[in-house]
Amino acid sequence: MMQDLLIRMYVPNRDCVKSPMVRTKYGDLASIAGIVINLLICIGEVAVGFLIGSLAMISDGIHNITDAGGSLISLISFRLGAKKADEAHPFGFGRMEYLLSIGFALLLFVLAIQILIEAVHRIMNPEVVPFSLTSVIVMLCAMGLKLWLYSFLKYIGELVDSPILRANSLETLSDIWGIAGVTVGLVIGGLFALPVDGYLSFLVALLIGRAGYHVLSDAITRILGQEPSPELVSSIVTLVKSYKGVEGVHDLVVHDYGPGNVFASIHVEVDAKVDVIKSHALVDRIERDVADKLYVNLTIHMDPRIINDEMIKLYNMVDKVAKAYNPDICVYDVQGIQDGERTRVSFDMTVPYSSNANIEDVSNSIKSILEAVHPNFDVHINAGRRYTGNQHIHP
């Protein structure tokens, strides 16, 4: 396939997609392809559009200049995002990609409004555009090129987890529908002498505006902070749990400062009977390996656990009560300390966002149940929401 050939020619070490350097190469290739293809389509559509007097073709051609500009923005964003962190920006420049996505979205909105104004003017002053076989051939060629570009941008965008490339692929998909509509309209309008050119331009404007909305929404969500992807959560948790001596994990928090600049923290449970120096050496090794293999800057909080039949029994009992209240509640870090005739039971608990119940009400209910069943219990619960959304990382 053409995309495989281009990747082999341009991207060294193409399988190391988590490497910032490799990711930048992928981004450069996709962006350059977008610039070249969109400029070719623009030249063809605008030239033929002027020849036959079609506002719809000219509008779609101008739209491709903006698409080329969007690809140029993505090229710049990959280059800026690859800059090394400095004293003023210790978390790097990865979020430049998100900021430039917002700029791209605003550019799409401006273009949509301009085309919309021209479309309304053409609807109010209708003109019949004569049928032209040349225009149909140009539009079909443009559609074919856009289909390939959509597939290429979508593939690389998913491969390197790039919001701006995914945004460009989404915008390219809307272009395909727009080109198809304009082509059909040109044929029908030309053959039956119908003044549909203004309506076709109106359709193009709506598609551009819709793409702009999706691009803007995705960029803002990423800047505000969103739930980490299931793939990233699974990769971190699976790798950390693979080490001998890790008894469990919880409280994973991921901070996304842009591709290649991901910071995370996690609590790792270790056997309290193991020498603390050995456990510390273990978590140090895990942090280094996660950085080397996943390109995530992970900080580990070490939680010593007393692992015996009594603690396992206490955990199972607490977990059973919590699950009876809500099956999606997670319980961890259960401790039971004897204090005279009473037992101080403490544990952490996460309530999913899918539950509309107040966290304090949930905690009080579970505390009341445990203390009613076991009058000698003094229950203390540290409850909150999961920063991994509804993704479970603790049994």
C-alpha cells in the first residue's frame, strides 16, 4: 500500500510509536501529505470553478487552502511539541498541539461564515451553472485523493494518538461528503437547468462549521484534562503489576501535558514484612522501566500491606458490603488495627462518576452498615472519584 511505502521511506524505527522522535516523524509525514494533496485539489477546483462560474466549486477549492493551512498548523505543532523542556516550561511544549488545534478550529469557523454569506447571496440571486464533464472529472479525482488522505491521516492519528491529526482526518471526511454533494449538484443542476449552486455552497459551509466544532471540543477537553485512554491505563497497570513483589495498585492519576510529556502517579502495595530498602529499590526500578517502555514519567507511592488470613478476611468483608451498595465501587488499602476492645478499620474507596449518589452519603451508609454488623468496629473511610473514569485498576 502507498501509506506503508511512505512510512517505510520517511519514518526510521517506525514501530517505536511512543518515542517522541518517531512520533514527530509520523506527524511530519502526515502533515506534508495533507499540504500537498489539498493544494493540488485547490488548484484544480478553483481553476475549473472560475471557468464554469460555479461558486460551489470555488468555495470548496478555497476550503482546501484552509485544509492545507490546517496541515501546516499540524506540522508546526509537531515541531514545537518536540522542543525540549526548559526552565520556564518544565513540563515541555506538548500542549502546543492542543492550542494550535483551537486556532485551526477558529479558522474553520471564519471560513464557514464567509462561505455561508456568499451562499446566501447566490441563493437570493440564483444562477444556473452549465454542465461540464471536466468539472465532474476534477471533483471525482478530488474525492479519490481525499479518501486516501482521510485513511492516511486517521491511521497515523490513531497510531500516534494525535488530536490534531484526528481532527484533520475528521475534517477530511466532511470534505468527502461535501465534494460528493457538490458533484451530484453540479450534474443535476447542469442537466436540468436548476439553480442549485448556492444551496451546495451552503452545504459546504455547514460541513466546515461542524468539523470546526468537533476540533474545538476535543482540544478544549484535552486542555482541561480528560480521562486517560483505556490503552494507556492498561499499559501502565499491566506493566507495574508484572513485577514480583507488587501485591496491588490503586490511585492512578495521569497528567497529560501533551504527547511525550505524560506524568503519572500510582500507589503500589507491597508486603510490609519485606525490608523497606528492597521495596524502595523495586519501585525505583518500576519507575525507570515505565519511563523507558511507555515514555511516562511515573511517580510511585509505596503502600506497605499486612498480608495474612485476618487481613484478607477483613478486606473481603468490607468489599462485599461496598459491592452490595454499588458493584462499581472499588475498595483498597484496608487496614484493621486493634485498639483495646475496638478495632479501627480504615480503607480507601472510589465511587464511579456513573453514580449520581453523593460521596459522603455513600461513605456514611457503608460505615453505618459495617458498624451495625460489627459493633466493635470504628470505621474510617477515605472516599473519592477515580481519575481513570470508569476504568477499574483494582480488583
